[in-house]
Amino acid sequence: MASAMDTLRADLGMIGDVPDEMLDFLQTQLDQAVSDLSDGGLLLTPGVAKDDFLIAAYAAWLYRSRVTGAGKPPRLTRMINSRGVNQITGGS
């Protein structure tokens, strides 16, 4: 099972050797993603595949939007909303 970092790196096309400074920056993006999603009311468990995927997707958006300023893509918004609804209704 891939970690959130592995998923984030794959999403961003960072395969192979990545400088430690960039890995530190990516970890900051992952930490911020967890914080933002938690502040939004989501209960996340790092290490659980569906949570790691959402964390990595959000972190990838943070990484990309720092340059473009683009809003959340519809797919990411749907993922967050679905996760919130499932959390409230007891779904998976």
C-alpha cells in the first residue's frame, strides 16, 4: 500500500531521486492538507488508504495552486464532500 507521500510524489510526477529539501516541502504540504481537512471537520487516519489518498490529493492541489492560485478542482471538492457525508452517515 502506498503512503500519502508516495501517492503525492506520483501525482506530481516526482519519481526517482528527489532532493531532501523538496521532500521536506512535500511533507509540509501533506501536514497542511491534514490540518485543513481536519479544520473542515473531517476525521482522518493517516495510514488508511482512502484517507492517505484524500490527503495526497489535497496536498497536490496545494502544491499546484501556490503558483496558479486555482480553486479546488471539482473532483477534489466531491471527494471532500463525500468523505464528510460518509462520516456523518456512517458510510465508508
